[in-house]
Amino acid sequence: MAITRKDIEQQLKEFNWHITTLDRYIIKKFVGTFFVALLLIIGIVIIFDISEKIDDFVDKNAPLKEIIFNYYANFIPYFINVFSPLFVFITVIFFTSKMAANSEIVAILAGGISFKRLMYPYFLSAAFIAIFSLVLNLYVIPPCNKGRLAFEAKYIKKPFENTNRNMHYQINPGTFMYVQSFSTFNNTAYQFTLETIKGHDIISKLSANEAQWDSTKQCWQLRDYFWRKYVGNAEQVKTGKQLDTALVITVEDFYRKKNTVQAIASGQLGKLIKAQKLRGDQMVEYALIERNTRWALPFSAFILTLIGVSLSSKKRRGGIGMNIGIGIALSFSYILFLRFSQMFVFTGALPPFVALWMPNVIFAVIAVFLYRIAPK
């Protein structure tokens, strides 16, 4: 379907922000090409992923039902979200270059429609994709990642071991916990210490050789404990072989890995960040990166759409190959920059909010520059 003179006349007649035939034509091209590209690429990725992991599936006797529904069904939303900037950019570059090659862009602009008004249906489509990505990030992907990560832990990855040593946590204001090491084999923390401090004074100190998690009582079972309590100038001492104690830190905190935050719902992620900040947990960086990425990534649809249209709206002698090449290079550079910006968080150079939104800001400046020099 090509743009006709009648469509351009209708656009001029209805020069407002209502959706016209021309808008519907561009939106259909944009959204349709986007989802077709998704389906094609997802199929290719799944084939390569199966060929890479087939030995693990066979060696560990992974049931076909779990491979399909617990792994790949949960893998697809995660993959869509990670590479959505690439799909958006390639989509815009591809169909806009074809429109330019067919002189449709020239006809639209020559008919009196401004380049600014031409961007309207593009941004409507980008808004739809951004909302789609945001819904995936906040509501769909976390539970999907939970199933995917559980499958990987069972059939692909090696059993998790907590190799951290000398772990310090502030579990409540003024209450500090120390664990020398933790064994995932028997869910036991060794050389456990719990101190309560008020001002500069120690109120109590509870020590134990071992603290084993009791899954039935949902508490820690201390063994060979020694409890000192200071009341004024007096000291009270209590010892024993076994003592049950409930803490806000559970066994799940010792099993938390770097990618565990990917499986936590957005509401719970905020609570986890608050708790980790209180404890002084270094793993809070991964949670902060995950939260900011969930919000920053969808906005890339607007930025990359503007860049894509600005680059591909001009008819080139070499055809659309050059535009697609530039689009792939820029989209991959965006994804790479987004991943690289996480290093600024780990090194302490930038706070997570600034680091994760910086790629959007920089590429937005590039987008505005390209838009201003684009053929009008």
C-alpha cells in the first residue's frame, strides 16, 4: 500500500493531532514490522540456545515439558525486553528507508506536511511499544525470571555456594549481626554474633559457634551460645547448648545472587532496597541497577525512533543497506552503553539513577541533533 495524493490532501485538511489515514498507515507499518522482527529473531535465538544447552538438558534429564514451559516460555519475555531497543531501531530504519526509497517521504513533505507532524504517528507507535516494555518490566518479566532462574539453577548452572566471608549486617537500627561464613550444604552460619549498641555503649552481645536455619519454625537455632547483657554497671551472663531466635534476616538472604533481583516484583524490590541499605549490604547495587533499568529502558523507544527516522528519511543511492547498517551499529552501541554504565555504579563513580539514565540523556542529545539536520 503506497501513499496517495488523496491521503496527503486529507492530512492537510485535518492538520491537527487526530489520527488520519496517513497516521494509521505509518503505525501499522511500525508496529507490524516490530512484532514480525521479534518473532523472527526469537525463533533464531531459541534455535541457537537449544543447540548450546542441549547437552545440559540431556545430561540432567530435563523433562521436555519443563524445557518448554519453565524455561523458554519464561525466556522469551526477558529476551524481548533486553533487545527491544535493537528491534525498535531496526524496525524504524527498515520501513522508513523503504518509504524513502519509494519516494513516499518526499511526497509527504512536498505535499505540505511538516517533518514535525510526520513524527506524530511514529511517536504514537513508540509510546505503545514503551508502555508494552514497561508492563513487561514491572509485571510480566519478574515472575517469568523466577521460573527461568529456577530452571537454570536445577538443570544448567552449578549448585550455588555462598563464598562470602566475614559478613556484617545492620538488621535494625543499633542491632548488628556478624557471620564468619555460611554453608549452603546445611544452611548453617558459623561464628555468629549479634550485638545491640546504644550510642557508644554495648547493651548486649549474643555469640554462638553455629546458627542453623530451622525451616519448620522459620527461625535460627543457635548452638553453644554465650549471651552477655549489660545493665548499668552490672553484667548478666547466660550460656546454653541451644537457643531459638527470630531475625529479619532469613536463610533466603544468604542465597541471594546477583541476578536474583531480576525475579523480584517491583513492589518487593523497593522493600529489599530499603532493607539492604539499612544492613549495609553491598548487593543493594544490583537491586538499584535493576529498578532503574526497568524504568529507563522503555523510554529508549522514543529516543531511538527519533534517531531512526532522522537517519532514514533521506533517499540514498546505495538503498536501505547503509541505513540498516547504521541503525544496527547505533542500537548495539546504545545497549552496550547501557550495560557499560553499570560499571559506574560498581566503582562508585556515579549514583545508580544517574548512571542508568545517562545513556538515554546522551542519545537524546544525539537524536535532537540528527532531527535538526534531517531533511525537512
